[in-house]
Amino acid sequence: MAEALQGVYRPRRPQTTSFYQLVEDHGERLKNVYPDRYERQFGYYRTVTEEVFFKYLDCGTLRHGFARIRCDQCHNEYLLAFSCKTRSFCPSCHAKRSAVFSEWVCDEVMEPVTHRHYVFSIPKILRIYFRYNRKLLGCLSRCAYETVKEMMQAAMGDNAAVPGMIAAIQTFGSDIDWHPHLHCLVTNGAFTPDGTFHAMEILSPSVIREIFQHKVFRMLLKEGLITEERVRLILSWRHTGFHIHNEGKVVANDTEGRERLARYIIRPPVSLERLMYDRKNQQVFYQGKDQTSAYHPLDFLAYVSLHIPDKGEQLLRYYGWYSNKSRGLRKKDKRSPSLIPPVEEDLTHYQKQCRSAWARLIRKIYEVDPLVCPQCQHPMRVIAFIEDDSTIQKILKSLGLWETRSHSPPPSPIYEEIVYVDESSASVPA
């Protein structure tokens, strides 16, 4: 992360973080040992994992390109390394992505009404199916929306009324284990076709749970993943494992609360504040909700790799009044196009927008202005983007900043073979 020291912006040094060192030491090794040690439990090694690892190792590194920032008044200058823009992995890039998303969703999507924060969780015995077939995560979010919509329509007695929902898919728990669930921003009421909003009291979590679990079971039965006998078994338990929480809310005029909640629902799987990497003894310690867990570095990265989305995989979905179609029709009549794209837009377009909004995002996240000269306090500006390899090397060598990865590999203690216990007794289709 960037450092703020007495109001002066200092470019971040990702190489000094525990997470960067962990990926640098073991990212490539994970690919080599994955088939034997993790494939049976986690599924096949995905090529996107290796791509994200390499992009992250280049993030914030001057030797892969940079921008020149200069003060016209005193001619002070510094170099700003390019970032990787990976989703749900790089803590720094994801922080900026979250800031862009929170601004966009609050300005362009959310209506000025009260919203509730819904959390939809499923039992452990069913989670394994979503690990091996990530497309089911989209079906899960559809089940959640249909549940809320039908309950609101029944309460209003109007099947044409729809709520607005933004569903964020999260696949991780507090201990980075595989825990697919949904965080949703939902209007505290529904809109009729003429645009009239009808506020409602809080919906009963127990009733929502009954309908939601019915829809999930029906979806899994349709996919041929479970049997009627297994459904009856789960329903016979005192606690089925389905859980709904919808008590959190933000009122219409709470702009800060809305942005904070929007950033929260797309938070990254790994928190740098909770991670410690003991490089000497080759152990990773991660602070979970209730306790600190210890991992072998390869185990930790294997878990983290589960939460890297596939290319084109949608982690955010918009439903009802907030669906792309509904918003498009309303914008065509009333609003101008959004200046800031949503998180799931084309990556190239997103990179261009983030580049132009970089200084504003840094001010927003770190409360320090990167375009104020630390020497004379006058404005600074970007004077060039350096991307040619030979030019990069020439400039960095002249400044004494040319670096190569020259450190020795980490020690390789004997890896203790771990006998994994499946999270579920469910049979997984081949």
C-alpha cells in the first residue's frame, strides 16, 4: 500500500510485504506440486492462477514500466510503477478497484432509498459442488434474488413490483477456506413499473431461509448434483446450514455508509493486516475470525488460488430495478452515460479510466495527494509513460534503480504429507 508520512505521498513497495514474498517464493512451485498434492481436493490447476501470480509479481515494479511525475516549479520528479489490475488478488489494485466500484454504484446504480445488507450462506455439505463448477455461483445469486423478489411481491400483492439488488459473490471465509456465499445490497422495498418506490418492513430471515433453501435444492436437483434422499437428509437436521442475515441497513442520505458497504461486499480474499509470513521457518500465520491459523506456504497459496476468478467470470450481478436492462432504459430517457465503469467492465477500458483517475483514487483511499510536490507543495503532473524495455533499463540504470530478482530461493524443509479430509461426504461428479 502507499505510505502517508506527514501528508507526503510515497510510492508503495510491494516487495516488502509478506504476501508478495510468499507468492515470489512459492507461486511457481505451487504449479509443480499441485497435481499430486491438491488436485484431488481442489480440482485442476487453472492457468489463470499462474497468470495472476506473475502479474502480481510485476505490480509496482519499476522495471516493468512507469510514469514520470514532475513538478514544474522546482523540477522535483519521481517515478510511479504500473500496477497489475488483477481482480480479487493484489491488495493494492483491489483497493483502488473497490473505490471505483463504490463511487460508481452509489452515483449511478443505487437509488436514494434505504438499502439493506443481505448475506446468504449455504451448508458445508453443498459447498463442494460450487468449487468444482463455478458457474453454479451465478445460479446461487439468482436463487437469492428470486427469493427476495417473490417475498416483496407477495407482501405488496403486486407481481409487477421489483426490488433493486446488487449481488456480490464471495468464495472465501475468514480463514481463506472455500466458503461460497453472497453479500447483497437490496432496496428496503420494491419499485412499481412507473418508478414509485414502496418501502417495507424488514423481511423475516426465517421465511427467507425456507424459500431460499428450497430454490437452491431445486437448482441442484435440476443440475443432477444431489438426490431427493440427500435433500430429505439435510432437511431432517435441526440446523440445515442455510443462514440469512438482513439486519444491517444504510439510510438514503448516508453517502459514506453506502460507499463503505459497497467496498466491503467486494473486499479481497487476503488481508495484509492479518497475514504473517515466517520466511525462515516457512510458515504462514493468518488471523481468522476466532483464531490464528498456521499453514504451510504451499497450502496457503493453494487455498488462495481457489478465490481467483476465471477470465470473464462475473462476481457482481445486478437484478430487478438495478438490472442492466432497467438501468439502460432509464438512462436513455433521463441520465447521461456513466463516466466510471463498473468493476466487471472490459479490463482495457477499466485500466484507461483508472489511469486518468489515479490521483483522485489515491486521495480518497490514503488521504494524501500524490500530485502535490513534497518539496515546494506546488502541483505536479504526469509528463510521460515509459513502456519500452530498453528505455526503462537505461533510465533506471542511470538513476541506480535497476533491480533484478537475485535473492536465493527460500529453504525447503521436508514437506510433511497431509491427509486431507473432505469438507463434505457429498459425491462429486467426475
